[in-house]
Amino acid sequence: MTGPVEPGQPWKAYLDQNVLSRLREYEPGSDLLRGALNKMGAQGVMFVYSMVNVDESRASGRPEAFVEALNAISAWYIEPQAHDDHRVVLSSGRAEELTLADRDLLHEAARTMENLLKPMQFAMGWLDGVDETSLREELVEGVNEFWGSLERELPEENRVQLTGGKRAMLDSISDIPLGKVRGEAEVWFDRIRARLPENYAQLVAIPADQLVEFVLGLLDAPDRDELPKLYPRGFWTDALSREEGNLAGFAFMLFALGIVRDKRVSSKDRARREKHFLGQFRDCQHIEAASRCAAFITLDKGAARLAQATYAYAGVATEVIRLEIRET
């Protein structure tokens, strides 16, 4: 196992976004949650948040409420130094500066990446009522908006290079055989879902350190053989495999395979389906960000289960702590 616990150093605990949301002053149980976290802080725990938290807070209707919540528990902003080790830079008092900043290229890039997840959601059958043509138009519109932001921010002499990059991305969107991909994906995912225990409680009963092998064992060849080669057990202990996005990508694959189930990503109206689908994607980003800390604190049962399975298989020593708020 690889772990970020350093002797003599503060015990870093990463906060999932749902924890920050419940810490906001007007949320039910916020006083209880703040009290519990402040007790942990008094015992030497250092609460940290990442740019993923910042970006989600900035996209909310009241980003200033997140600033107040972070300041209330004296949270520290964490920035990784290198992908091949656990070195980080921690800074305090930056919640307002980061969260209330004007939209910038980093924020726009994050929105564009989320927009480009739509083909995956479409392929998995969670965008019912959206046809191939309209989805392609949405993707093109998103790319055009992002490149417009780039052109406004960067010097004019870089415009030629920008145009080439934009054209390459638009060509890629044009080349995606969305209909074919969706047809093949639906068959693949339906087959996997049919092999999972019908009663979700049976899946939950499988220990987290055995869960990934169980699900991978349900795959047909060659996927059953190729995925463990792409993600061998303990891959996060190998510094060369510890690249940005690799752990998040693995966690998202586990979600897609059905290790956790959230009916909200395949029901309700499209706007809410997309919101919850993106929420699952961000959960995976938080899981990776927390791998540099001693603990990952969440209020979400599914996120906790996904994190436990991901860490156990990948070789991450980060402890998963799921809190519950019970008002009497």
C-alpha cells in the first residue's frame, strides 16, 4: 500500500464536496457537523480541499457560503507537487481568493471537459430522447465557447495555433460514430448488469478489497484479461502509473461497471440526470485528490463504497470516513 501519512506531520483529511455543502450555515445539521469537525481539528486533524472543491463551489449559486464554511473549520488548500510522490503544498486563508475569483481559463476548461463526457453518458443509455445529431451540435457549441474564451485571454500571435487545435477537436467530434458506440455499449453494459447480483445488498456484502476482482470476473474475454493489464492490482504504488487522472479514471470505470448504483443518473429529467452523472464523475476526481491525504471524509454512502473499493485495489492507504448527521 502507498500512503501519505508522514510521522510527526498533521493528519490531513480531505473533505468531499457534500461535506462542504452540509457545512453551509443554513443547511440542516450544519452546527452538528461543524462541531464534530472542530473536535477533530482540536486533536490535530488538518482539513484540506482541492481545486475540484473550488470549481464546484464556484459553479454553485452561492459560492460565498462555501467560503464561510471552509473558513469556519480553518481548511487548507492542497496542491500536488509531483505525480510520482505524495508531496503537496498547503496554504491557508485562500478560500475567498480562489472561490470568489472571476471565471478563468481553468474554470472554462473544466466545463468543457464535463461537456465532452456527454458521449459517454449517451453511450451508456442515460440520455434518452437525445439523438446523435443534436448531441453532436451540443458538443460543437461547447468547443466553440471554450475557444472563444481562449482567444479573448491569449495574445493574438497565438491565434493560428489555437485555430489548428480547435479544428482538430471539432474533427474528432465529427468522427465519433455516436450511434454505433451507443449500440455496442448498451449491449456490453446490459450484459454486465445482468450478471451483477439482482439484490444490491448482496453486492454491498462483498468486502471492498474483493469487490473489484469480483466485478472484473463477470466480464467476457478479452476485457476480463485486458482491464487488469491496464489497471493491475496495486497500480497506484507504482510511481510511473501515478499520473493525473489515472486513479479517477479507474474509479469512474468501476462506477460504470455497477459497483455503486445511483438511480438518479438514469431517471428523472435530462437536466437532473446530467447533474447527477457529473456528480459521479466529480466523486472520482475527489477520490483521486484525497489519495494524497490520510483520510477521505464523505457523507455519501456510494462515494464511500467506491473510494474503499478503488483504494483497496489500487494500493492506496487513505482511510475512508463516512459521517452521518443524526439530529435528535
